[in-house]
Amino acid sequence: MQLNWDDFAYFLAVVRGGSLTAAAAEMGTSASTVSRHIDALEARLRLSLFLRQPRGYVLSDAGSELLARVSDVERAVKAVERMGVATSAVAGDIKIAAPESVAHYLILPQLPELVREHPALRIELLVTRFRADLARREADIAVRITEPGRHDFAPDAIARQAGSFHFGLYCAESLLSSVTDWRTLPHVSWDASWTKLPMVEWLQDFFPKQAPVMRSNSMQAHYLAARAGVGVVMLPRFLVQREGGLVQIDVDLSHTLHELWVLHHQDLKSSDKVRVIKRFLEAVLHGVV
């Protein structure tokens, strides 16, 4: 029996995502490609690994037994891959994961200096709202935004706080000058996938009887909507301080403090590349308010 590790990688993606579509998104391919790999693996093993149900793919008994064995193999493979990063000089590929606001408004403006200093680096900037899994090498180093005291970092991650910031309430100056009470203005909030964000609750506190005039899952869309005069938005203060174009509404938001953390897997603590990127990120995030 000749097995292909790629088939197992697709198997794990389906397990994590629960469907071909979710697995395809994780693997950066199509659902039909995922399906072919799963079918090939089942044919080689002569086992039915999933129960195909309308709500998605559910592990069979054989699939559950395989998962326990393959998960250990994946961890070993990723550990070997991290060895390659850890022993390399300040050259080659390195993947940084960061939230949209941090990536667009803090990291990217400072990136030219890093590239000039280390021209042999090839940087992949993963802009995502989801937390990259460092153990699975979804990123080599990551920036995360957390509420003070609410840190659920993996035990194999090395984490260091690099800064903190507050949110502010903003709108276009023309919009604010058109009313005597800003609470009567329309506001922009987040889509359904972000309903548990603290910003959503804070906005609801300010506009308890109003539905948002617009919802979006993009921080940049919120900023541009406010610039266009769509409504009041809640944004990190560092974003507006850098980009301008909005006025801050005078309201107490001292409770909106969030922390900025830089993390990497403990296996990469000796990597020159990771040390360089870590210093770069800590310098970028230091002093953010």
C-alpha cells in the first residue's frame, strides 16, 4: 500500500472544517480537489473515514481511529518544518499573521525599512481575523489583540506584550456638525460573524434603540464608510491618528483598553529570522495608544 501524506493533510482539513468547502478554504484549493484526496485515501486504506451527511462530514469509527494516529504524525512533520526555520539565517520565507487593523495601519507602513535592512527575507503577511495556529505552521510569528487578563495562548507559544491601545468613537466632521446630539446619528457596526466582539456591545450601549445603518466585517470598510459620512464608527485610535479625516466624539472609552501581543512557537526561539521579525514587530507596536 503506497500512501500519500498529502491525502492525510486533506483528511485533517476536513476533520477540522467539517465540510469539503471549509477544508478547501484552509488548503487554498477547490472542494472537488479535497474530495478526490479523501476518496483516494479511503480507497488506499479500504476504509470509510467519513459519514457524508447533509450538515457536513462526520468521522466514522475508522476515521476517529485514524485521526488519533495521524494527528501525532502531523505534529512531528510540523516540528521538522520548524527546524528548517529555526536553523536558517535572516533570509528566505517567513510568515507573519496579524489582524487587519494592525497589518494595514501599523506593520505595512514600516515594512520598507525592514526589507531594506534584510533584503534576503521574503515576507508573507497573513491578514486574518482568525488566530493562526502556530503549532501547525499557519504562521511563524503572530500579532494578537487581546482584552487585558484574557489570554488563552497555547502552552507551546512564547508570548510577549508589545503595546496596548484604546478604541474611539468617530465620524465625519460634516455629519457631526449637522446635529445637536450625536446619539441621533446613524452608526456602522459589524456583521453577524462578529457579534461577540466587545466593540459590538459598546456600540449597542451608545445606540440602544437604533439598528446599524450598515454592517461590515472589515475595519477598513468602517473607516472608509465614516469618511464618506455614512455614520458613526468605533475604531482603534491608532488607525485614525495615522489616517486622519475623522473627528473623535467626546465620550469616555477608557474601558476599551486592548493589548497587543507578539507570539511564536517555542521551537523557533533560536531562529535568527524570528528574532529579527519579533524585534521589528515589538518596535512597531511599542507606544501605540
